[in-house]
Amino acid sequence: MEYLIRFVQIHESFRKPEIQALARLHDIPLEFVSYSELSPFCIIRLVDDDQARALVARSVLTKAIYALWGSGMTYPFLHSDVQRRRPITQWDCYEKTSFRFDVDTYQGKRSLPEQFALIESFKYLGFTGPIRMKDADKKFCIFEDWTYEADEPKWLALGRWVGDGGRSVIGRYDLKKRRYISTTSMDAELSLVTANLALAACGKLFYDPFVGTGSFPIACAHFGATSMGSDIDGRSIRGPKGAVGKQNVVGNFDQYGFPGRWLDGFVADVTNSPVRDGYSTMGDNRVERWLDGIVCDPPYGVREGLKVLGERIPRPNGEVKMVEGQPGYLRADHIPPKRPYSFTAMLADILDFAAARLVDDGRLCLWMPTANDEKEDLAMPRHGCLVLDSVCVQDFNKCMSSDFFLREAPCGARTRTEKVERWLMALIEGSRRLLTFRRLSEGEGGIYRPRSLVPAPEALTFLSTATSPSRGDEQGKIYANDLNSFRKRYFESFKNPPLVTKGDEEEEEEEEEEEEEEEEEEEEEEEEEEEEEEEEEEEEVARSEDTSEI
């Protein structure tokens, strides 16, 4: 039987992968009849209403699902299709039940009289039960899909309500209501969508290697999974020093009522992690791969350079630094050294980390930046044990052209500096994508070959030869800009603004001239007002003298 899913018209590239993931989670055979990112209406084929309700019950991007009673390009075709499907929909069974009708228009509008007329056009259904606008036994909806500013809808449908989606939970996990957040906390909606794509469920264990304030573990815990996390900066897990109340990750889990679903947090990075892989041994026993999913939003290294544990210049032959006769790392006041890290190397290390620890059919959900400018496009990472399941893109700006930003002065930007700042923000933060990988079984070719975690090839080159003569640095030292090209371009753009044309300079000169003219006019007006006030005062003095003489 065919069903109509009413999506929300946001995060369009996430909607279909989320439904497909939920179908796999519930083992529901799913067939897409029609789907377009340009429309919130999607038609699928399922067995019965129970499968339809189970499919969308936790879908964050679904409003509701309806049993499709008919569709068409015009109302005559719609009515004909409704009558044709009568043996399948069995609408005779609802003859005496209470009911209500709604009209759902996308990119269009209907007045109340028009809605009443549309509802009356379905009177041939023969419903004789009471009409109840609240708590009706059966709810029906007329759907209209319009082209923007068109005179008539381009597609129509009639559906019987079956079940609602899971959007109601977004408000509960709203960051504005959460005790402990930071500037990098993922919003509730996308955190929950990520948990759905990772197939989070009861009895599963998830891990976030860049846990921060715990947005992803909280989303996974909402669906019943147990989570743990790590971060290179332990302060993000523990919370601010001297904070009142439980302003930390544990406090967030307490706030939502499932502290038992948070195992613990610890300080580590993916290159120096105590998390055992599936190919190590404990005594005579081999450790099996044991993580059901990994969800993470790693740092992009734009505002702050990426770093991992380790010395900038490795000591020869593994020499240990001694302090007052003992190894430095054994001292209570020891602060682990950190070295610059390549973003591409980090992506490769994350995939290798996941391949060595995920169970068969486990999921890795990885966020990474995406720049629409050709020079800044970042290739998607690959691994022989992982297959790319879906790619979802979150667009922050629809136009990434520097020509557009410098020519059109977006968002009220007037000066060249403002234009360049807006273009840079759009360039670096224009969009990002969520990659979902599935762990292949050994039978599918997912045979893991352990490797030592080393920087990517380009990072190895910098380790041996990188220099920065203009800064007077020593041979062999490397910096974050050297390992992250897009970060380097970001800061260079402040020194050399892109595409600054002669027209921009002329516009600035004209703006300055206009401002000077406005200032002169204001000064003249102020002088005129002062002169008028002085004349009024003199007149008042003269009047008072005349009155006293009288």
C-alpha cells in the first residue's frame, strides 16, 4: 500500500537518508515511489499501517505519515484516483466514524471559503459520522503542492492520517534550555538526526572522540543507547572551574533523566587513545570489535589550529625528557605537549580508528566542512573496511561566489571591509556535510590491516622539510597553517582581500563623499537652529522690557 510522508522543508538532503536508516533499524522493506528535495511530499510503499507508524515514530524531519487515498495533477484526476483506489483504501469502513478534514498547501494559500469548497468536493465518500475538530477518530488531509506564485497547484493528494513523526522531542533538547553548552555544541535537531543515521537504539554502545559538551551522546541516549566520549581538552568534559551546579556533561545527562546511559568521559585523541581496537589481545584472549557506532563533529582547525598529543619535534630514539631526575610525564604538574596536526590526516585516522573498533554493520557518522568554492573543496575520506552509506549537506549560504558578495553588498554590508568579512565567513562556513559510513564484514571484503597512526603524506613532507623563513623559524618546525591549507587561505584573505575591484574603491569614495555632505548639512541645520533660538531669546527679552515699562 502507498503512503505519503509529509516532511519539513528544511535539511532536504537529510530526509531520505534518515527514513532509509530507520527502515534498516526496524527491518522494514521500503520502496520509494516518488521523492524530490524540492517538495515536502514523498510517496513510499509499505505493507501496512503498523510499519508506517514504526517508520516515522522517531523521524526528526517528518511531520506525519498518511495512507494515500489518491493523487493527481488536477482535482478531477484526484477524485477519479480516489474512487479507483476504493477497494484498496476501503473507505466504506469509515462511514460512521467521527472525522475531520484539513487542507495542507505548500507554497500556496487557500482562503477559508476555498478550503470549505475543496472539502465539500469529497462528499461522495459518504461519511455520515460526526465532524469533530478535536479528538476525531479519523483525520483526512488534502495536500496541494504549488509552484511559487503560480495560479493553480501542480500536484494534489488525499490522505488518511496514520501517525506523527518525532519532531516534538526537539524542544526538550533545545540548547537554550540545556545546563551546559559551548559555542561548538551541535543543535538538538541535527544531533537527533545524526543519532538516527547512526542507528542508535537500546542495547547499543556509542562513542564520540570529540565529545565537547556531549550533544551527540545525549541524542543517542534519547533513543536508548549507552554512550561514552573523550576530548583532548578535559575542561570541556569537566565543565568550567568553579561553576555553580552540574555544568558539565554528567550534569546534562542528569538533566534529561538518564544518567545511567553515560559511561564516562576521558582525555584522549584518536592518535593516542586507550580505547582498545578489535585486533589487540588481553592475555590469551583476542578483543573483538565492540563499538556499535561512532558519532563525531571533529574540529576543523580554522579559528584554532588542530593539535594532537605529541612533541613538535620528536626526540631521537624515543628519548624521554627528564625533570629533576625523573621522567617528566610522571610528575603531577606535567602538561602533555601537543603538536600541529593535519586535517586530512585527522580524517584518515578517524576512519582507521572506526574500522578497527566498529562491529559488522556498525556506523560512523562524521561531520566535515564543505566549501563550494573550487579552491576549497575537501575530498571525502575513504577506507577499505568502510562503505559510504549517505552524504548529507547542510547549506549555510546558497551563494558562495566572491564576485556576488563583493558586488551585491549582502546583508547590509556597505564598505569593502564588510563585504570581505561576509565573503570570508561564507567561504569557511558556507556548508558542511555529514558522512555516514557502514562497517563491512570480512565476508564483504572488510578485512582490516593494522597500520601505525602516522600523519598523512603531505604532513610527512612538512615534518621533514617545512620552514617559514619569513617568520625566522628553525628548520623542521611546523605550524597549523602548514598542515591546513584552507586555514592558511582564511587568514591570508584578511591581508589580501579577494576580488577587490576598482568599482568597489569608487563606491567607497562616493560613500565617503555622501557622508561628508550629510555631515555638512547637519552642521548647517544646527547653526540655523541656534540662530533661530538666539533670535527667539532676543524677542522674549524685548517683550519683557516693554512689559516692565508699561
